[in-house]
Amino acid sequence: MDKQAKILDSEKTLHVLREIEQNPQVTQRNLAEKLEISLGQINFLLKALIDKGVIEAKNFKNSKNKFAYMYMLTPEGIKMKIELTQKFFIWKTEEYKKLQQEIEILKKEASYIFPEKERI
């Protein structure tokens, strides 16, 4: 899997698609701030999504009379968002299971280290 494909199949991409769907007039800077991703990464990701036909960027004039973009999910973008949502659920479920296992191990270790303390 190349770098672009790996990035497009990620949690970051899902968050970007969600934000664009909720606010098509969102700026790259606002996306970067809200998702805590660098502006360069957002730019790269949006270009990759446009190249793949997942989103379209259309020019419109904003209130300062400068051109800005409106990002729209294409039918392919809606399909990708659904697929990523399903994958996200699987990723987070697996992460949750691993955390539960780790917590149980830590509880056992803590009971050996601090046997007189009240258990968590």
C-alpha cells in the first residue's frame, strides 16, 4: 500500500470527510485546527481526495471578496465515508478489547505490588 492509499484508509480521512459533509465551506486552516492535523497534511489529504474523486472543490466568493473553496462529497466520497465508518468501528472495538485486557493485567500487577491497598 503506497503512502497516499495508506493515508486515505485512515481515521484522519474519516474525520475530514465528516467535517466536509457537515460544513462544505470549511477552510483548510479550520480543518487543521479542529482535527489537530498540520495544515500541510490537510492540504495533502484534500488533494489526494480530489484526485481520487472522493470530494470536489468548487470556487465561491466569501465575504471578503476573495475566492475560497466549497468541498462536496461525491457519490464515491459517500461510499468511502461509509466504508471508513465501518472500519473505524472495527478499529475502535479492537482497541477497546486490547485496553480491557491491559487494564486486567495492570490490576493483577497492582494487587501484587500493593496488596494492602483497596483494589480498583
